[in-house]
Amino acid sequence: MAFSDRMTALALKLITKFGVATTFTRANISGYDPATLQYTETAASTFTVQCADIEARGRDYSRMEQVGVSLTKRNKVLYIPSGAYVPKLGDTATVASIVYRVMAIVEYRAQNVTCAYEMIVSA
């Protein structure tokens, strides 16, 4: 078993055991109407995955500052294993009925294979 496979399995095991169900929503843009200067949105895609939900603390300040997010109680750091869902900036994450927007994404890789994602989200 390759190192990346072991790390992915470990991330999945820990997040499954300690994580919370999180629903991610992504708006699907089907086109642009130049007459109205607006994008046309079709039905949104939703994904529900187990997520490690961690309150943002001082250690996360520099990363939040880089993406222009203020460190407040409304920020969270979420971790998900690879394979379940690939996050994009602007997606929304619903955790315990609170809707957050994905502000930054860090991809964790081992031997050039994605093992997990870290997301900074803000309400």
C-alpha cells in the first residue's frame, strides 16, 4: 500500500469518526444573458459529506488574512477527505443549520495524490 493510500485512509477514518455531516451547495451557471447583464442559474448541486469542523483560532490568522477574511467567531476551518467532494471557492457549506461560504482551500497531497482538503469558511 502506497504512503498516499495510507494517508487518505487515515484522513477518512478520523473524519468519519469525529466529523459532522456537512452539506455543500454549488450554484450551476448555465449561461450569460447580455440583454439583462446577468448569469442564468440552473438548479444547484448539493453534496453531503463528513467534515472535521474546527473553530478558527489564532493559528489560522495568517491564512485568513491572506484571503481577506477577518478572524471572528463566525469563521471555521473544515477538513474533508479526498474522493467525497472537490471544493471550489464560493461554494456554501451548511454546518448545524448555519450557512458558510468557502473563502480559501488548501489541498493536502502525498506523493502527488490529493489526500484531504482544508477549507476556511465564513458565515
